[in-house]
Amino acid sequence: MADYRLISADSHFVEPPSMWGERMDNRFRDRAPRTMKGLGGREGEFFICENITPMAVAGFFGAGVPSAELPEHNKRGFDAAPKSVWDPAYRIKDQDRDGVQAEVIYTSMGMPLFGLDDAELRAACFRAFNDWATEYCSHDLKRLVPLGLITLEDIPGAVAELERIARQGMKGAMIWAEAPDDRPYSHPDYEPFWAAAQSLAMPLSLHILTARQGTGANPTSGRGFLLSLATLHHQIERSLSVMVYGGVFEKFPGLRIVSAENDVGWMAYFMYRLDTVQNRLGAVGGMKLPLRASDYIKRQVYATFIADPIFVDSLHRFGADNIMWSSDYPHTAATFPRSQEIVAKRFGTLPDEQLRKIVHDTAAQVYGLA
């Protein structure tokens, strides 16, 4: 089996529950995110903060746990997490075990915080995370690549925070997967932020479970929970459509957007659909874009996947220069510790140049890695 040079473009921290209260501004510390053992008669340890839906902490580190064992696994607490989630030296050891050269690392507990109703509280949470994540990754910034969290109610504040985390060594930032309905991403208020991201060469990620209206997945809703998980990528489709049709990509050609953990197979049809609507009905809607809609996607949008093989048949439309493999470590869907084996089995027949881009080169280019 070939030994692939793997960069995971979407892995995750699992933040120590005490981190938020220890690092947040004093006026917010009594409202800081925290965990609680046992909740509503349910066993386990749960991440909670004001209006967000409580989440089982063990769900953030389920890598390698068989599906049938997850209900019991999710009753465990943070003390059962692998050492790598709080000690970066152990993280490097797990990378070596999995045959991974570097990881672009996203939050775990910060994802539901995008749905907090109090924008000031959310900004304080994000600033605390950004400082902690930078310190964690300072152990080895060539192998541990941190992405920050930015909230966008206060655009001057968002620009300042983006500039601050860029100085600290972060390589990109997460924003809402989908903005509020009354202030979509085509709204002119966001333009100073798009300009800053373009100037700083900071890619902005639209990650699953981070829309302004909440994660979009309610684990207490039974069948509705599974349905919502199956359709979460529609949030990203809507955001990208707004950015294309609303002229954001035309006005900011250096802005780079990453669709994270939403898979890739749907992108080819999505691009076809954007082009079809533009070609057939663009004049009716007053659209005056000089490029085809799909050209903006190819120029400025990247997408991560874990094990999705569907995109292979449509690489001529959305290609290896836009696609980035990820391990999702240490989440439930992770390929750890079999990433080398899974890449070889599912994608080893791709031409070498394409495969090298998908598992290494594209992520290295997007995040400025050697």
C-alpha cells in the first residue's frame, strides 16, 4: 500500500470544559459554557450554555467507536477523552499513528455556540477559544493548524478579531454556515469583513452545524434529527448561492470560502443548477455577472470530505484543485486510525496527480503549508 502524504483539512479540538470560564472576560464568566453531569434523567456529561441545545461531550471524541456502541459511549464524560484533545504532544503521536502529516483543526464545542442568542457573549466565547487554540497549536504550527471563530453582528469588531488571530498565527476562520435571513451574506454590511479576509489571505469556513439559527440538528427530535442531518448541506448551498448571485465573489475575487464537513459529491450538480438558473432566468432577476456562476465556485470555493466517493465521477466539473480530504479526528465519523488504508481503498485508483492534490497539495496551498 502506498504511503500517502496526508493533510487533514478538517480535524477537531475537543476543548477542556473549564477553558471557557478560565479565559473569558470577567463580566461573562458566570455565563461561560460549561459541562454538567446528568441532565434531565440522561446519563453522561453534557456541554451547555444558555439557549443552545445540550450536547453529550463524549460525542465529540467517538473516533473508532462502532455505531452499535455509541449510545453507551455517549454516557461517558470528558475524563474518558483521549489525551490528544488537551495535550498537543499526544496529538502529534496520534497523527503519526494515523499516517497524517498535518491537520487543519476546527473547534468542537464552539460549533453550537454559533447559535447563542447573545452576540456579546458569543464574541467573548470565541475570543477565549481563539487564544486557547493558538496556544495549543503553538506546540508545532507546521502540523497543528488552528482555525479561529468569528461572529459577524459587529463588523468592525469582526475585522479586528480576524486581524488579531492572523497575527497570532491562525490560518483561517469559521463564520456562520448560514447567516440570518434578514442579513444574508450578500448584504453590504459584510463587505469590510470580506475585504479584510481577502487582504489577509484568510480562508473562511462554512462548517456543518454552525448556522446562526442553531446547529440545525436537534438530537431530541427522533426521526427529525436524522432527517436534519441528511439535509444539513442545504445551508451551505444557500450561502454559496447568495455569495455567487449576490456578487460577493465578483467584488472580492481573492476571497476564499471552504465548505467544511459537508462532503463534495453534490457540488457538481449544484454548479450545474447555478449555471442553469443564471442562463435561463438571470435577465428576469436582473443578474449581471460577467462570469458563469460555476466559474466563481471553481475560482473561490473549496470543499472537504471524509470518505465520500461520489465526487470521483465529476472531477471534470469540481476538481482536485478544490477538494480536500479530511480525517475528522477525533469525531465519530473519523477515519482514525485507518486513514492511510481508507484513502488507498477508496481513492487509490485515481491518477497520482489528482490524488496528491486531494489528500495534500490543495490543503497545503489554501492554508500556506509547506
